[in-house]
Amino acid sequence: MKLWGGRFSKQAAKLLDEFNASLPFDKELYIEDIEGSIAHSQMLAKQGIITKDEAEKIKEGLLEIKKEIEEGKFKWDISDEDIHMAIEKRLIELIGDTGKKLHTARSRNDQVAVDFRRWVLKRNLEFAKKIKELIKVFVDIAKEHTTTLLPGMTHLQHAQPISFGYHMMAYASMFKRDYERFMESFKRNNINPLGCAALAGTPHPIDRFETTNALGFKEPTVNCLDTVSDRDFALEILFNISMLMMHASRLAEEMIIWSTSEFGFITLSDEYSTGSSIMPQKKNPDVPELIRGKTGRAYGNLMALLTVMKGLPLAYNKDTQEDKEGVFDSVKNGLISIEILKETLKTMRVNKENMLKATKKGHLTATDLADYLVNKGIPFREAHHITGRAVALAESKGVDLSDLSLDELKSIDERIGEDVDLSLENSMNSRKSYGATAPERVKEQIEYFEKFLKESR
Ligand code: ARG
């Protein structure tokens, strides 16, 4: 018989059990469910709603169940519907009638809200920690490459010389925003739903501040009607993961491009690349490709829950049971993606020579020549035109603009003097504005992120 079976005269159909049950996936919440129930029953005792002895018996029973689950001895039965009822039923089996008092002044609506919220809160912190480890890798790589030249791109076309360290710091900036988003979600959602009961609160003299402290929340939620159907915390982590994966997919795409024979900027380590089942010579970038692919899946999970929540009337509706699988999936795939991205970056080889060779293609210092001419008092439009002619000359000779001799440059315009320096290094070194690619500025950025890593502990 179901725990709620009192008003029913027939057993539920097997098909209904299968359709209705969340137990196969919400088992994941067993720790939060047990902790929540212990906090709830301790509070009930403190308030004189049950006795201290009863609360102790309940606690012992719940801890026994935790052990059973962890040792694989717990008997999962889909007709229990969900983790909340599976544990409560087992508690009653173990300690008898006292177990029946646990659900006083509580509903599964606030129970699932508190369990799932706490599970998600913990994962926000896990993501934040992982992201910091990733940022540390960007910092380590950047330190070694503050003067390693590569072509900075716009439109995926060579644009201006930058350093690889500068490029890494771009990603550090991106992922730092992700870190902040996970932390902000944690702070905003760190509020306690327990005690809201079904939707309207309870006539029992409970103390929601007591369970708030016991479970480590900042404060109780303010309105119970909202609380039992609020899934913003779940949507937020799905969005945070989507954004994080979008960022990871951009780096993944660059790693895929960089590891082609055309580019050859990086070589992925054997540990983090894969072979082909037919072409013996191949080494494939499956890691970044999977990250790129899993990003689509993360977006899907976000869209799915947004759609589930759309138009739901207050308060709890069973629709919301559909909130969990997507979140579990996004969390699992998001965490492993960031972990493996970090390892792949740590172990890849950076091919400086190939980066330099590529930087010599595409006349990357053309803007520098135009800027030089502007400094000689020539209006920018004219300087742009003169530079265009210099580029054409270099093209006709099959060399890079930075390789033209002073005489060749002078043949384009007499005003070009000895002080002209179109080298790639000079181009990079001269970009000293705050946040720019000059090595001393990149060092500043490295220090900025080191400070962030230290202070956000
Ligand atoms: N398994 C349910 C869920 O995940 C728990 C809440 C059930 N509440 C109810 N009134 N049926 O949403």
C-alpha cells in the first residue's frame, strides 16, 4: 500500500507507477533528503511537536538508511514513487510508528524543494572551484608565453600580432565571469524552503529559522506559495552551465583549428587525443569536439526546463518533477568538460615556431605603418592609402610587409624614415594601452588573475 493510499480502494496501475515515478533518477538526492529530514525532526522536537526520544529514533533510522544506500543494500522499489517516500517507507519499517511522525508539518512539495535546491547549491560551488582551477592553467600558460607571437584574428583572418599569453588571458577573463555567475546564483538561492509544507504553510508551531541554521541556509524563503513552485535556482544553474559551455566551446573550436596540420599551433598530448579505427596515421581532437558537442546538449536542457515552467499556475504542479534529469545531465557533463579541458590544456604542446611563421603571413604590421605615418603628420586616410601601396609591393615580391627594406619602403613614400620599425615584436610591444597585448600589460593581467585566485578562496 502507498503511504498516501488511505482514500484509494484500488492499487495503482503498474503503468502509472512507471510513468509517475521519479525514483530512478531522484535517488541522487538521498543525502539531501536525509539531512533535511534530520533537521526537520530535530526542529519538531525542539518545538515540542514530537518528543526528543522520537527525534533521536528518527535520526538513527535515517542514518541507518543512509548506510544501507551507500552499501548498496537498500531495496529500490519503483512503486515508492520517489526518494522521499522510499526513505520514509523504509524508516517506518525500521523504527515503526515513530517513523510516521516525521512528515508532520511538512509536504513533499517543500521537501523536494529543499532537497533539490541544496543539491544545486553544492554544485554551483563545485563549478566555481573547477573554473578557478581552469583559470590557474590559463595563468600558468600565459606566464610562459608573454612574448610568444601569434596572429591575432578578426573574421578568422590575420589582423594584428599578439602574444599567446594575451590570448590565454582573454579566456581567463571569460571564465572569471562564469565563476562569478555560479557564486552569485549560490548567494541568491541560499534560502530555505523547508516548512512551507504543501503551499500555505502549517498550523504547527514550527521554527523555520531553526532548520535554516541547521541546513546552512542564509534565511528562510519569504513566501511559501512561491517557494514550493520556484525552480529559478535550477534554471540558473542550467543557464550558468550553458554560458560556461559556450565559452568552453569557443576555446575548443580554437584548439581544433590550432591542432590541424594547416595551423600546427598546438599538439595535443597522446593522453588526451584519440585515434581513428581505420586511418592509422590519425590523431583526433575528440576532447574539444565533445566539449563543443555537449554545449548543444546543455542548451537543450535549459530550453527544456524553461518550457516546462512556462505558464505553470501556482503552486506545485507535477510538471516540475521534470526539472531534475536535465539538471543532473548538465551538471555531470559540465563538470567533466571543464575538468578534461583543463587537463588537455595542461598537457598540450605549444608550437611557437609555427605561430611565428603564421604571424609573418598577412602583413600584420600594416596598421603600425599607417600609425607611423600619422605620427609624421600625414592624415590617417592618406596614411592608410600609402600603407596599402606598401602592402601591394610586399605582395608582388612574395614577402611580408615586415620584411621590406627601408629602401623599398622609401620607394613608396619618401617620408618613411630610418626610425620605422615594422617588426612583429615592435608591433606587439608598442600596444601598451591598459588591457593590451604588450608583454608588460599581459604581466599585469596575469597578476590580476593571480590576485583573483588568491582572494576568492
Ligand atoms: N517526486 C516529486 C517531484 O520531484 C516530489 C514532489 C511530489 N509532490 C506531490 N504533491 N506529488 O516533484
